[in-house]
Amino acid sequence: MTRKRTSLILCLPLLLAVTLCHGSLAATTKGKEAQNMDKLTANIHWLGHDSFRIDGEGVVIYIDPYRLKEGPKADLILITHDHSDHASMSDVALIQKQDT
């Protein structure tokens, strides 16, 4: 695994926390702070339910893909647990590449 991918994976919990708090933080921050928050979360996409996609520099990460309509193929797919709404095998097959 490359250093870039390892760094992104290690930062994943922080990125998710920031994404979930973005709405309340953006309402309380002003000016440059709000712009910085927007830049930080711009590549994190909520896909519904508990599903997220993070677009990095040359890497696409999905977390708990579920009921996906479309999207880029994944470099990494993270499944948090084995419930069908977090570990949807049909959604994994939809976004999986040969080297995912």
C-alpha cells in the first residue's frame, strides 16, 4: 500500500466526523473558516443511509456501499459490519474493479 493511501485511511475517522458535523459547524463559522471547512469536506460524499464515498487524488474509497445508483469504480471498499445495509454484495459488485 502506498504512503498516500495509508495516510488517507488513517485519517478516515476524522474525515467522517468532520463530514457529519459539517452542517452545524458551517452554521457557526464565518468567512475563511467556513471556506476551509468546505475545502476539507468537498471530496466526501454522503450517498444515503450510512454510505459514503471519498474521492482522493487518484483514489476512490467507498464506506458501506448500499443502494448505489452510479459512481466511479472503487480502489478501496470499507465494510463496517455484516448487516445487509452495510455489506451489500450487489453494491460491492457494482463498484468493484479487478484490483479493488
